[in-house]
Amino acid sequence: MKNVLVTGYRAHELGIHSLKHAGIPYIRKAITGKLIPLLEEGLEWVITPGQFGVDLWAIEAALELKKDYPQLKCSILTAYRDPEEKWKEDKKAYYTQLKNQLDYYGAVSNQPYDGVWQLTARDEMLLRKTEGIILVYDEDVGEASPKFMKKRVLKKQQEDGYPCMIITSEDIQSIADQDEGDPVFMNDIES
């Protein structure tokens, strides 16, 4: 696998409203754990939609991995122009800081948000440009935006054998338990 898509929950869907939330490092660590074996097998690109949440934490994880895997490249492919435009200043600054470290940044539509068609076009392109997905999603926690991607992935999996690696709340909790024993269940996360 040369290109992997990483996506999942938006921060607010996990009740995360601060960049300093205690659960974020564990989510990044879970993503890193999935990326390392792929890197050992020749992974070259980590691609995300760039939404505030798992997508950006995946970029952080990938940027950190570039120290040991300099061949790794990172990309954000958004649905429309300037998705961060209405974000709070601290989140905009965080996004810009990550964006400046990317190997590629692009938007499927060069217009501002105009409708769901842009999100659909983005998701279709992401699935065409990647050879597998790491999806942070746990149906037991409750349905949220990743359910739409999972539905598309399952269809692509049936048609093309597209690999799907899922990170659940149990996976993240297990990492937290090993590190500190602090509970960070996705359905219990608060800012």
C-alpha cells in the first residue's frame, strides 16, 4: 500500500473542544500504531480530508513519523476552499501550522462551501487516490459523520477489496490503560 486515507470523528463529535485535551495523544498513538506497519511495507502517503479532529491528529502523527520515515509524505485534500474560515482563531492557527508542513494541499472544489456535493466529490476522490483506509470509528459509541465514509468504504471493499483498518474506542482505551490508566472512552470524552 503506497497511499492510505486516515479519517474519523470530528473533534466536537468526541466532545473535544480544546487542543490540549487528554484524549488526543492516545488517538494519535493509535493512528501511529496502524501507520508503522504500513510504513515498514512501503507506505509513501498519508492523506486526510483535513477536518478538525481525527484528520488533523493523523497529520500530526504522520509528521512525527517523518523523523524516522523520511520517505513519508502528508496531504490534506479538502472538499472546498478555506474550510477553516469560520473556525476559532486557535484552531485556525493550528490548522495553518500543520498545513505549512504538508507535502501537498488541495481542494476538490475551489469555491467556498456550496453543498453536500463537494463532500461527496471529495470522498470519492480520496477513495480513488488511496489503497486503503484507517478509520477511527466505533458504532457502539454512536453514529456520527464517519458512518458516511464507512458506508462508501464497505461498498469499495466489496467491489475492489479495499482494505479498511478500524480504530475503536476500546483500542484507544487500551493505549491509555497501558500509558497511565486514565479513562478516555470516546463516549466519555469531555474538554
